Amino acid sequence: MGRSPCCEKAHTNKGAWTKEEDERLVSYIQAHGEGCWRSLPKAAGLLRCGKSCRLRWINYLRPDLKRGKFSDEEDELIIKLHSLLGNKWSLIAGRLPGRTDNEIKNYWNTHIRRKLLSRGIDPATHRPLHESASQDPKPTQDSTDKNTIISFSSSPQKPEENPKGLAITCKEGKLDQETSPGLDLELSISLPDHSRHQGSKNGGNDERRTTRCFACSLGVTTNGTMCGCGRARCEVFGAGNSSGGGSNDVIVSPGYDFLGLANNRSSILDFRTLEMK
DNA sequence: AATTCTTACAACCGCAGTTCG
DNA sequence: GCGAACTGCGGTTGTAAGAAT
């Protein structure tokens, strides 16, 4: 069964958006809200596919976008976040209000990569170039049993790529100045900006989709039972009564919230404990 | 002035996870 | 439970604008 096709590709425009298309999209979203991208183009009188409309809105037309040059502070924050999260541009963008994942990705590729290279730092591993060339940046993994330990260095591995049932532990002292000189891990980080994900006026599917908070979207609970955002969806996640019986819940040690942020240290990032049960 | 090269960034493509019928 | 559709994400491409030759 399934649903009807997303859009008639044969009758959609491609390439750069015209001013008129932008105006149509903006005025439609202002009147009806975001969401339901599939039906939006037709409703707004646009010969574009919903995917294209969504991209145009998120990356260019949203009124809360900052635009303009990145500040030095933003530069450094992006570098730090990239060293911790890797190419998770959407996560990084969530820490930079007014910036989009696409914008940050482009900025990284055109500016920051070069900046790091000029400093003699490998942008992929955040290690000195000579070091990166001689070392395999992959995390070491000894696969003895379900409590496999993965040791992370400060290199941008994909920390979320952990098979179910694995415990991820950053070994004490691994993320230090010895392994990542110049990398200041006193990373001030705030709770994610939810406004971008607020539900549409349409409700329905999009409301359901957008009620998951950042912590929940990562599958992380803050106190072992629920993430704390109080949303119904999140309680399901946290209570562990989903189909998996909660076996995939990530439990963060007391005093820490998701991603290992220390609750009692003014949100200073601490990676010492991130355990998946 | 014309051509080539470089840079910047908007937009597209394909994939994966989630949801619906 | 299954297959198709939807959404979001990351990688890549296309191209306009500016710089260099």
C-alpha cells in the first residue's frame, strides 16, 4: 500500500530560486507555518518539490537566520564542536543560533579547513598533521563481549555509531592536552535551540515529528528515567517501555546530562561518562 | 580586455531512519 | 509485519563572482 508519490518530478523547477518563488514560499509559510512539505509546493503555487522548498526555507529564507560573516568565536566553537562531533553538521548548527548546517558545512570546507591546515592541524583528526599521517585515527575497539570498550581520542569519530548493547567509555585522561594539544575541552555549551524544531501549525505528522527534544533524538535520558523535557514522546523513551524494553536507553551518570554535560559545572562538557546499558 | 583560476555558497543527490497505510 | 513514502542529514556538484594572469 503506502502513500501517494511525493511529487511530480517531471513538472518541478530546478536550480536557483527566483525572487518570486522565494516570496511565494515565505508568504505561504508565514500564513500556514512550516511542515507538510509534500503538499506545500502545490498549495503555495510553486513548481518545486517539497524537499527543495524545505531546503530553501531552512537554509536561506528563515527569518531567524543570521547570515553574514562568522565571528572568531563562532570559528573556534565550530572547530571545537567538530573535534567532538565530527561531521555532524546539524548537531553543530544546533549550537550556533542563526546558523544552518549547510552554512556551517560550507564554511568548514572553504575557510576552517584551510585555517587548520595553515596551523599544521589535520582538519579531519584535529591532530598535528605529522601525527595524523602516521596514526590510524580509528577508535580502538576490543570486542570481547557486549561491554566492549571503545576508546575515543579527540579525533572526530562518530560517537553515535555504537552498536546496541555497547558501553562507550572515554578512558580517563584520553581527552587531554597530551593527545590533543591546543584543543580546549572547556567547551561551554548550552541546551539546544528547540525553536527550529517547534511543531507546525498544521499539527498532525509534523507535530508528532517535532516533539522530540534534542536529548531524545539522541536516545539519551538525563536521569535514567526521562530526559526532562517533559514531552510525552520523551517519557516513552526514558521510561524504557518502548518495544525494545528500554534496553537501548542511554543512561547518564548522576550529575551529568546528555552528551556527558556536567549538570553542576555550568554546562562544561565532560566526556568521562557516557554509558549505554 | 579576455581568459583562466579560485573562492564561496546555493542547491541537488542519495541514503538512512521513521512513519504511515 | 511489510513495503512505500516522508523527512532530515551529509556529501557532492554547479555556478556566479572576484582575483590573477
